[in-house]
Amino acid sequence: MTDEVVDEGPGESVDLAEEVIEEAPEAEAAEADDRSDWSEIEVDGEVWLAPPALKSAFLRQADYTRKTQELAEHRRRLEAERAASEAHVAGRARLHLMDEQAQALDGLDWPALEAADPERARALRERRRVLAEGRERLAFDLARQEHETRLAEAAAEAEAVRATGRALAGQIEGWSPALAAELAEYARGFGVEAEELGQINDPRLWRILHRAHLGETLARRLAEADRRAARPAVRPAADPGRPGGGAPGLDDRMDTADWMRRRNAATLREHRRPRR
């Protein structure tokens, strides 16, 4: 028995190729649909397209890196401040020691010392001169350091206040220096001094203070509205003896121009009324 080879011809191969070509755009569209929730992230200056899970991981890593860098910077700043403080304390100690040495030299009996040992007296006088010059330089350096420290602290406090103001401007509607002064006055009612408020650079505490002030102001206005609603309305009785007192539509509480206009209109109607 002879095996027959069935030649399907080129037509079926062409049909199969056409199906593959037709399915390719559908596959690309499906892949595009799968990436519809992907978003761009920037890594080391380059922008990448990443799925949500990967983006969350990168964001967590970036946040961890940022916080680690901030913590390291904070530690470096603390170390620098501690070193500067220790150096300042050591300088003050040297200054005190130099003052004690100067007092000891000033307490010598110089005439007797010069008479007994002129060479030693000259050496001690030179030592006293050098000590005075060194003491002056050290005192100047310490005063300069203290001045620079005060300036740096003032600048840091001012920047902290500005940062707090920028944060509150985005959190409290209508935030302004006038509102800050109003809240400071409100806080002073509880015994909080302005200096203490100046040290509060946490926006959360200012928001709490603002809400407390806002709530108390609203409660006071509601109570006043309730009192006005419960108060009976009292209108003055018409006085026929007063000009316009008995005329309809006139009220002495009206402004002068409106009162005169209505009064003239009433008089004109009275003249036009037919007499019996």
C-alpha cells in the first residue's frame, strides 16, 4: 500500500499567515490594555514606565532614602553643633585660666622683684604682655562666635516661622499675618505669651488653635442669634404730634433723604385727595 502525500497547496499557508497578522494588533492592544494603569517613574534622572506594584516599591525606597538622608544630615548638624559648643566651653575655660594667671602676675611686688632679680622681672613682664594680647584675641574670637551663633539661631527660627506659614497657607483658608495675630491674641487669653507662640513651629498645633478659636467664635455667634430671636420686637408708637409721625410708611429710624421723599409723596397725595 502506497502512502499518499496530500498536498494542501499554498492556499492554506497564506490563510494561516493572514490569521497571525490579524492577531498581532489584537495582542498589542491587549498588552496596551494591560499597561493602562502603568505610570512613569524617575530613577537616577531616567524616566521608566512601571506597573503600580513596582512604582509603589520605588516610591517606598525613595521615601526611605530621603528620610535616611535627612536623618544623616540631622546627625551631622548635631555633631557640628556639639563640637562648636565644646570648643566654646573650652575657650571660656582658657579665658578664665588666663584671667587667673594675669591676676597672679598683677599681684607680684614688682619693685622688690626688679631690685632682687631684674632678669626675672623682665621675663615676667614679657609674659604678662603676651598673656594680655592672647587674652584679648581669645575674648574677641569667643565674642564673634557667640554673635554668629545668635545670628544663625535667629535665621533658623525665622526660616522655621516662614516654613510654618507656608504650610498653614495650604491648610487653613485665608491664612495671613492678621489671622496669626488674631490667634496669638486668642491664645494670650489662656496665658500663652507671644514668646511661647513664637517657638511653636508645628503647623498641627496652629491648626488646633485655629479650630478652637473658630469653634468658640461660631458658638458665640449662634448664642447671640438665639438671644436676638428670643427677644420680642419693640416698635415705637406713632406720634401724631410729630411731623410725619402719623403718616403711613414713615419711620423716624429712616435716613433723611428717604424720609423726606416718602413725606413729600404723602403730602402730595393728601392735596390731590378730593375734598368733601
